[in-house]
Amino acid sequence: MTDVHSASTLPTPVTRRAKGGREGLVLMLGSSLTIMGAAMVAPILPKLGAEFAPLNPQAGVVLPLAVTGPALAIAVCAPLAGWLADRVGRKALLVFATVLYALLGALPALLGDLLSIVAVRLLFGVAEAAVMTCCAALIADYWQGEERLLYINRQVVTIGLVGALFYVLGGALGEHSWRLPFLLYLLPLLLVPAMLKVLWEPVHAQPSVEAQGAERVAVLPLVVGYLLILGGMVLCFVVPVQTPILLVGLGVTSSTLIGLSAGLSLLATLVGSVAWPLLRRRLGIAGTNGLLLLLLGIGLWLLMRGQSYEQVLLAVLIHGLGAGLLVPNVMAPVMEALSARTRGRGLGGFTACLYFGQFVSPLVVAALGVFTGDLRHSIAWLALASVSAAFLWGIAAWACQRSNAAAVSTPSSLK
């Protein structure tokens, strides 16, 4: 068995490690740009509809693409962004993508045609794919083990805080004009100088023969992670897309109130993210997967049955708790499954599955609506699917616990 001293003489994938919190702060703020992609637009969808529906007969079909279109672009382009991150470097791509993100994000404020707005939002999604992939890859490069898990958790917490703030802020600005929230996308330009000064490009050494084994990718955990984040985001994105529609059906048309409900969802996501380290240690990865899917299912069921603004808020709260557990609990095993030289591509695939799940979520709801007859029954079927998946993960967690207990008890019985 190789001891610690001899292992340390092997070439390491990354020749420098983050020592302070400055890199973490910049990456946390950079990661939060991903939630801003939807946070600014969702609360003003009713106003966009009122503005463009009389001018465009297809507005009912095109309008949701203003929110989900970037998710499609991310799903398609994230693997390419990951490949570029591995080839040209994470830092350079991140800085370039952040500038594009800000400029393309603000451009719809100057446009007067719905199709043009959707087209720009698709290009905006390409920049967003690069930002998210590079931030995740740099977190995996800079930190390892428990420290990496800490920064994964901080990443999700920061996304929840920033997202809640900008959902509310976007809704408040949308009361005056649907154009104003788009101007907030210029704020990330303030982050570019910090990226240039604080972040550094990981230097990957050529691994020796002894280190080749550590460079292998664990395929099964990677595939499971991809499938789980895909299905989980289908369930998670029901709330930001469908809740405004349900609230309007209940007579709630204020963009401020709609923004507050979305902000509450993200604050609940924040609480779930804060609780994740404790739950992971207590329940394990499989057990936490079961819990988060159960919370998502209960939240969707209550959302389907909600007949008042307060009841919808309760559903959004419970649903958000489960959503807050999803990304860190899935991302951590995916990062561990990847080698240093495949992190860009592997996390690009993770990002693609995450945002493809977001994009197809309203399509899945619409497809279910063909058979169920209305939106509420479609959400009910998704709730049942989530609870069923939670039951299966619960069985997997129980089996893992029994297996671990048997592994611990067997050596002592042989003594």
C-alpha cells in the first residue's frame, strides 16, 4: 500500500491549490449568474404577454421560450463549452463568457420584437453555458474532498440568495416597465476585473503510469448523476414556469406578488442547500436523494391543489426545500467520478442535462396535459412520479446501510 509520503511524489493533476477565500467568493458570484438567467424574466412574463400578444398570434407559443430558450441553448452548447474549457483554459473562457452574458442579457431592453428577444435569449444561453461549466470546473480544480463539498454547498447557497434577491427586484422593476429588469444583466461586468485578478488557470501535469488509474472516469455514478439531474430539473422547473400561470388563474396578476412567490421558492432552496451537509452525513447520498424527491413531490401535489395565494406559497416553500438539495447532492458524486483532465467535458455534460431538464419541463407538462386534460392534473402526475422515485431511492439507501453494516460487522465476527 502506498503511504502518504510516496503518494505525494507522484505528479498531481493540478500543481496549485486555492489557499484563500478570494477565489471562492469570485466563483460563487460567478455561479450566481446562472440563476439570474431566469430570475429577471419569469416575473415579467405576464407583461411581456400583454405587450406582444396583440402583435403576434403565436405569442402564446413563443413567449415561454423567453424563459426556457436559454436552457435549450445551454443544453446544446454546454458540452462544447466543457470541451473548450479543457482545451483553451477555464479562466479565459469564463471571463469572455461573462462579458457576453452581460451584453446579451441586457440587449432585449432595446428590442421591440418578440422573436428578436427570443433569439437574443438563445445566444445569451450559450454564454450562460460557458459561465456555469467553467465555474463548476474551477471549483473541482481548486479544491478536493470535504473542502470541495463545502464550496459546492456555498455555490448553491449563493445562487439561492442572489436568485431570491433578483426575482423580487426583477418583479418590482417590472411593475414600471418590462424593459427595466433586463438592464440588471449589466451588473456582472463589475465582476470581470475580480475574475482577471483573483482567478488563475489550473496547470495540469502529465500523469505518470502510476497515476493513470486515478485519471479514469467512474461511468456508472456519472450516468446516474446525469439522469437524476435531468429528471430532477424537470420537476424543479415546474414552479418557476407554471406557478405564474396558476396564480393568474387565481386572480393574482401583480408582477410583484408573482416575483415574491418565486423569491420564496429560492429562499426555500437556500434553506435546503444549507441543510444539505447535515442531511448528507446523516442519510448518505442515496437517502438524501429519496428525501429531496419526496419534498419535490409533496410540493407539486400541494401546488396542484392550491386554491389561494397562501396555499401556493406553502407548496412553493416545500418544493423549494427539495430543490435546494438536488444540485449539490448530485454534483458532488459527478465531480468525484471525473478525472482532472475530463472535468470540463464531464461537467459540461452535467450542465447540459441540468438545463435540458429545465427546457423540456414545460414540454413534459404540456404533453401530459394532452392526456390529463388540464395543467393541474399534469402537475399531479409529476408529483406521483417524484414520490415513486423517492421510494426507490429510499430502498437503495436502506440497502446501502445494510451492506455497510454487514461490512463492518463481518471482520469482527471473524476475529
